[in-house]
Amino acid sequence: MSLRIAPARARDGVPTATVERLPSYLHVLERLRASGISTVSSADLAERSGVTSAKLRKDLSHLGSLGTRGVGYDVDFLYRSIADWLGVHEPMGVVIVGLGNLGSALATYRGFAGGGFRIVGLVDSDPAVIGRQVSCGDALVTVRPVADLPAVAATAQIGVIATPGAAAQDACDRLVAAGVEHILNFAPCFLSVPPGVEVRAIDVGVELQILAFRRRQAVHHTGAVSA
Amino acid sequence: MSLRIAPARARDGVPTATVERLPSYLHVLERLRASGISTVSSADLAERSGVTSAKLRKDLSHLGSLGTRGVGYDVDFLYRSIADWLGVHEPMGVVIVGLGNLGSALATYRGFAGGGFRIVGLVDSDPAVIGRQVSCGDALVTVRPVADLPAVAATAQIGVIATPGAAAQDACDRLVAAGVEHILNFAPCFLSVPPGVEVRAIDVGVELQILAFRRRQAVHHTGAVSA
DNA sequence: TAGATTGTTAATCGATTAACAATC
DNA sequence: TAGATTGTTAATCGATTAACAATC
């Protein structure tokens, strides 16, 4: 398979559902590449990503014609095509608010160091935590007080909220005031934000409840529980 | 508003998307109840949950006719109706595999203690971690070696994987072998499981990539980056 | 050529939305 | 009654799926 130039990429018109699956494909391709596999079929890549092959091909078709009929996809070329399309090479500054157990876990998370993310700030309100040095990938970052958030967030494009629920809206407001318009919220509450600001929420409690419901449903729920 | 009996609840035929939003509504209602608010309109509850009022009413309509036209929803009644329907009163045993930063954060997470979840086991492969006592809500739980997983998982209905990616599939296989059929996976990899086993995956790296893409899109990406 | 696998089509399916009749 | 708000309908929208022509 000869070296090819990635086609002109249209960012618009690609379904939301597709965009949200591309990072998973990228991740699987990264591992395939690392293990020296040079070609994959849609069936193989789909299975490793947990989707159907039809869905995978449809997703990829939105980025262009990236495979070879009768052969499959070149792992390296497909990896670079998706990475380029997503734009993962542009570095992203991340500020984390809240350095309890979860915030600390996120700060040291490998996914931040790799993948074009850089921790540019850590913020907490607890005097016992402020001043602590946290090892984020190859950099040491000092936890700073909430008062420093405007300065810290100035170089951040993405804010991560890992505070208790009661403090989350305040943290969010401060991030927004500092100009951060993309927020990942781990606190168990809904954040209200002005138009133009995007929040993605991950609520562990909600995920657990869904899973617990599925489990109850699976056992068919014979007999009534006590009222 | 007089005391009412919750209607017969049909668990089947309720859309997946609705089921996955019910825990959020429940959570908001919990806070409303705690703050002494006794009645909400669909518009109000929807805004606090981050959905539209039409969607909220449609969701709730699947559980029955729970509101009062011209008035709204009784907070306490609606809370109990959703809680009963989801079945949150049946206790769920949870086993966590992997007690690094993230696993520890999850073990001490308030959401496990409340909401009908009970940590019945903590497992890790690191001798430095094994034997450590972790405070999970009101109980102290001892971290046990991977070899003990079958015994530990015997009383668990839900497994949580918080290991590094490389160890996740092994952890998953062991959980499944121990009879756990509902798994929440925080490791950055796709888990393959036999039919009948359900996995919900939370990949922080993927969420970040999606958010980063949105950010890049928002600045409209004028001009080309260096090839 | 024969076999394999993509990219695309058209049909199906499910979820969202706006509007409004029902009714408190 | 008049005003408010639900529960439901029907239309719209978007995502998934199966099948297959294109083509390596």
C-alpha cells in the first residue's frame, strides 16, 4: 500500500454520534500500531472497539475513503487520518479544580500527559492541599488557591471539575469567568452555564444506578418487594 | 395533594434513553426534597436536570401519570415513584478491582455508600496495597489479593474495574468467572465479555478528546496547521 | 478470474420536539 | 371561570442496520 495524502477533511456534517466514537477507534489503532499490526479489516477493528462493522465503516466514510476494497485499512494511515481530523496534535491546556482523591487521580492520569493534553494548573480551596506538588506526567505542578484561578485558567482551554457537588457550581462559574468554555464535570450535579459554554458530565452515581437497574431487570424481578 | 399509590409499573417498553436519565431526575429531586421544596413543574425540574421540559414529561409519562395538570409534580411522590421504579431500595454489592488513585477515589465515593450500594470487596495485585484498610462509608474494608477475587465477588452483583488498561481484561475475566455480570469499566480499553454480561465504560481520555475536538471546532479552525 | 472487503444506499428503528387537548 | 401545566399526539429528526454494487 503506497503512501497516501489524507483527503480534505470536512468537519461539518459529521454526526455527533460518529465524532464521539472516533477517539475510541484512535485508541484501538494506537495499540494495533504498537503491536506491529499494519492492516485491519472493518470487522476486526469494529470488534476490538465494541461496535458493528457496518457502523464502523459508516463512521469512517464521513472522513473520506480511507480504506482499500478487498484489503482493509492501513493501520498507520488510518490512525494519522483520524488523529489529523480530530486535531489531536494541537496542545490543550487543562486546569483541574478540586484535588481530593478523584482530582489527584485525574492529575496523574496518563491520558492527560499523552494525547496532546497538558496540565497547566491545579486548584483547591483546602489549605492542607494548597502548595502540594503533584507529578503530572513529566511536569511537577503546584496546587494553588482558588483565588489564583483566574491567572491559572488564563492558559487553559479545558477545565475539569472534581470538587464535591456543593462546590461545583462555584468552581464552574469561576472557570467560565476566567474564559474557559469547555468543562468536564465529575461532580454529581448539573451545572448551569451561559450559552456558548459546553459541559460534559460524568456522574459515577448515575452510571451505577443504570447498571444496578439493568441487573435488577436481568433477574426478572419476580415477586414484589415489601411496600 | 392527597397521598397516592404508585401505579403498576411496567419495566418493559421504556426507552433506553429514558432509563438512563431517570437517575439524574432522582438526584435532583433528592436535593429539592432536602431543601423543603414540595412541588415542581416539569419546566423547573427539567431546567435543573439539563433537559427540555417536553423530554422530561415524555420520560416520566413512561412510568405512569405522576403529576397533576395545572399544578405540577409532588416532589416527594415523584421521588418515591422513580426510586421504586428503578428499585434503588434493593441493596447492591459492589467489588472494586484496582486500588490506585482512581480505585481509592471510587471506594470512598459517597455515591456508593448512599443509594443502595455497599462495597463488599476491594482487590488489588500490589503487595504494597494488599491489607490496607479503606474507609467505605461507615464500613472499613480490607484490600485483598487478586487470588481472593472469587470469594470476594461471590456476594457482589456489580464489579468496578479501576486497574491500568493492561490489567483490565484479566480483571474482567476473573469477575465474569466469579459470576459478576454487570461491570463498570474505568480502564482505557474495550473489554470483551461473553453474552449476557453487560459492561458500561467510562473513558476519561475519550471524554477529553471529544471536548478538545469541540473546542477546536469552536474556534473555527481557520488556516491550516503545518503538514 | 475469484475471493475479499470497502463505501454507499435505502430501509428501519428509536429519540426528540412542538403543539395542544385534557384537566386541575 | 380563567390560568396553568400535564400527558399525549403526530411530525421531525438522527442514528443504526442490512444488503450490495464497486473494486481491489
